[in-house]
Amino acid sequence: MIDQSGFPHHIHIVGIGGSATSGLAMLLHSWKHIVTGSDQEDTREPLFRERGIPFFNGHHESNLPKQAQLVIRSFAVPDTNPEITAAKERNIPSLLYSEALGRLSAMRKTIAIAGTHGKTTTTGLLTSIFLEAGRDPTVILGGELESIGGNWRRGDGEDFIVEACEFQKSFLNLKPSSGIITNIELDHPETFSDQGHVEETFREYLGRFHAGSMVVIPADLADRLDGAGDVRLIYFGIGEGDGWRGQIDTTKSVRTIELSEDGTFRFAARLMRPGTHEVFNATAAAALAAAHG
């Protein structure tokens, strides 16, 4: 049985307690999949139990249900994990989380938020904007968002908002329709040899987008990302300059940011924590939301 996810009906997730895999488990369960899972950490066990998702604390080959048709694992789970070994012996297909997310992204209008820092915050801001606009997105993110009551959301709209992680080049599995890159820095020396290697990988990532996709990037990355992929780049930053710009309005009694596009004022917004990073992330989210109309 294959449903709207494109996956078989019974899915077992090894490392189900992770910030991303737990959200995927909940989403698949909401799509009427039978989902089971295991993890060394049992922090989220009560949440899984509440949803009717069988959870195994620890890893053992007996955790893998006889009816399992697909195994998904987090990157932290090695090939030698007994449940992964059992799946291989039983010829059950196995995917990394990033590969599973990639397959889902190819079937949907996927909006991917990438960058060394600020992914979760920016994903949350964009999700909040889309919810206010009535777009009813489906969401998976790496942190808890109050407006959706957790780290995932099933929506009936066409938008699928996800975080795109550069660790182990995982985001190269995605096929986005639009997105944001918050910044590019060397943060995973076990994956990247130097800053140039990181930038080269992000250029490769832009090549994964559908032709003509809108991608919001910091204006100071223009010279390093221009010409990568068949995408329409939208620039953003803080202070004066081209593209979308955010500035803190210090004249107001409540901290407010003013957002402009190519020097033309667009609107003002109030942030709960209007620091420099928050303004930067909010400007990126506003730029992409505006591009989506």
C-alpha cells in the first residue's frame, strides 16, 4: 500500500527521538501510516505513546516489527545497529532521514530553509507568516514552535516547509521549489575542509532547486552564489542597500522593525526578541513570503 507520502504503509524509524525524525514520525502517523520506532533516549516516549506510536527504548533486532516495509534512520545511527542489520537480512529497504525527506520534497511544493545558523528560527518565522496568511502549510523543523505546538504540522495547503541541513551534505537530497539561505560559514569540519568547500556545496545545493525557483540569500553572498543553479536570487540584509532590508525603529516605545524592498518601505513588524539576528532572520522570511504573494 502506497499513500500520499509515496512510502509503504508500515515504517520503522531508528533514532525516532531526534528533533527531526520525531517530527517526521508524527507527520507520517497523521497520514495514517503505521509507525514504530526506537531510540536510546526516551525523552519523547510519552508523546509517542499518546499518539499511539509504539516506542522501544534501546536498540535490538527484535524491535523491528515483522510487518515493517521500510526503515528510516537518523544519521547518528550506524550501519552496525542491530535493527539496521536485521532490515538488511530481511531485505527491507532503508533510508537515511535526509533521503526520506528528499523523497517527500520531490512530491511537494517544498520551501527549504538552509544556512549555518538561524535555520530553525527562520523556519518558525516563515511558518507563522504562512499560517497568518491562511496558506495552511505542512511543516517539519528542528525545534519547538509555539504556534504549531511542536516540531511538525500537517496542513492541507500545497506548501511543505522544511529545514535543509548542510551537515554531511544532507540537503543535496532535497528538490525544493523555493527557499532561504541565512548564511554560509564553516561549522562542520568533519564534512567540509574549508570555507571554499562549504560555499561550493551550497552552490551545488542551489542546483537542486526546480528551474526558476525563488531563493532568498544575504546580499553579501551575491558574488559567491550568483550563477549557481537556474534560480531567481532575492537579496536581503540589515540597514540600507538593495533588495529586502530590515532596520530597528528605535523611535517606537515597542521595539519595531521596518522592512523595505529596494529602498521602498513595505511594512513594519514587531518581534518578540528584536535583536540583530532576529531582524536578519525576519527580513529573510518576509522577503520569501512576499515573493510568494
